[in-house]
Amino acid sequence: MKKLQGKVALVTGGSRGIGKGIAQSFVDEGATVVIVSRKADACEQAAKDLGARADWIAGHVGKPEDAASCIDTTLERHGALDILVNNAATNPWNGPTIDCDLPRWDKTLEVNLRGPFVWTQVAWQKYMKQHGGSVINISSNGGFMTSGSLGVYNITKAALIQMTKQLASELGPGVRVNAIAPGLIRTDFARVLWEGERGDEVAELTPLKRLGEPEDIGSAALFLAAKDASWLTGQTIIVDGGALIRHH
């Protein structure tokens, strides 16, 4: 039997990049996967790419009303919500944290931190409190370091790691809450960080000498979602090719 046979998963930001990689790993192991992102056409195309067990709903992760409607629709269509992946993120500010304007500060927190809280809260209230489940938050290895240009983003990802631990302590034993902290993944979202020679330079600095691919995060998410991780909660798995432990 496949590892997620009969399970229903919802992946925010699932139409591309890391989210799509996670959705693919879940579909391959027997899950029905609902992908959510703002653009309906991108969702529809991604669902076609993923195959017959993929469904989609257009929604904005930063809007609580969309969290409620997307989760209600998932339950109406598929009768369950066993796995929630809070993957969607934004990064509207690039520069010193101290210079960030409040609208972009608020936007980053809205999507990267408040969003995962709200979607987890709604999933808990509407299904997981009674039936159990697994929540996987996609953080970043940036949550463990400072940065000259990504400080605001990293702050939200560090807070997400702490929220993962806090919710894991509250929602057990029925619901496990874990996180993944990717390093630099070859996605459109991170293109400015890896395109051209810059990517080769970053890869060379890591012990494993390559950048990450969406399927690398998909494999980690599959582990956390399946019974293999049934005694694991409140943890953050760093998947970054060793970037955080390289020699400086």
C-alpha cells in the first residue's frame, strides 16, 4: 500500500515550486491533494500536471475568509482533511530590515506567519480536532540566520518555527505539527538568488555541492505526513544541502 493511500491533503501555494513538488510527492503515494493559490489558471494547470487525484481551489492565503471557504470546499468534495501544508509565502522587501516600510512588513507577516496560523486554526476547528491529522509548515533555513537583504522574510520564518513548536505542544496527541526549513531551492520564487553563475557559486559553498530541487522538499514532507513520522512532532527538518553547517 502507498504511504498516503486514502488521505486528503491541502497544500497552499501548491501551483508551482516547492508546493507543487510536495503535492506531486503526495499524489505519487496515493493521496488526494487539493492545491490552493491565488491564480485559478495556474492552479488548474498544475492540477492537470499532477494527475487525476489532484484538485484545486483559488484562494488568497492571507485572507481568513479564504481559509474557511477553501477548507469547507475540501471537506465537501473529499470528506476529510488529513494533511495541511502551509507552504505559501511572500517576500516583498529586499534590503536592510530597519528600512522596511510598514505596508511591506505587514504583508510579509500576513502571508508568512498569520496565514499558517489561520489555516491551521480553521483546519483544527473544522476537522482535525475530531479526526486528527498532520500539519507541515514550510519555513526556511533563513529562520536560523541573519541576512543583509532578507531579514524581514527570515524573521517570519523564525517565528514560524516557534509557532510550530507551540502548536505541536497544544494539538497533540491527535495532530502532529512539524516544519521543514529549506535552503536555496531552484524555483521561480527564488530565481534572483540562483539564476546564472550565482547559483553555481552558492552550490559550491554547500557540502553537497548542489542547489535543492522541489522534489527534495517533497520527500521530506512525505516523511512528515506519513506513519514513518508518527512519533515526531514540534520539529523542524533542515533540508539545505548542509548550507548551515558549512565552513565559514
